[in-house]
Amino acid sequence: MAAKTEKGFLYDGYKMTVFPDSVDKQTPMIGYLPGPMPWRVCEKLTALGAQITNTKADASCHVDRRLITGASPKATNAFGRLASETMLK
């Protein structure tokens, strides 16, 4: 993972929204991906010290310090607005 350094995980203790592992498990059935994901992103981020704020692949977004995250493709509009507003502050 690119955010892991010799000093640890750059986002340790950060809150973030991400695409849920539970939805990744379903993606081969719904055609989002051609096969199962070989890793669990939420599980990995949690193990590294991140705090996941969502459980659904919804339109939720979150800002923690300078990290802006979104839960799914449904979050694109809200993410764009949040990113713009955050950068203009």
C-alpha cells in the first residue's frame, strides 16, 4: 500500500468513507467486476488504523484533515461539491 511508510500508515486514525467489503463480495453477481476481489479494502484499512464511517455503497462522503473520501460511484456529485468547497476554504 502506497500510504504505508517506515513510520507507519499515513492515515492511521483518520475517518473515511470507502466502498464496502460487503458490496465487493457481490460484484461478480452484479457485473461490476469480472471476479471476486482478492482483498478486502475496509478490512485492510481498519487493520492499518483507519476508521470506516459507512457500511453501505451510498452517496456519503467525509473530510478528515486533508483527506476527502467517498463511499461509491453514487457519491461522485457530493464528492465533487465537497472537494470544491473544501479546497476553497
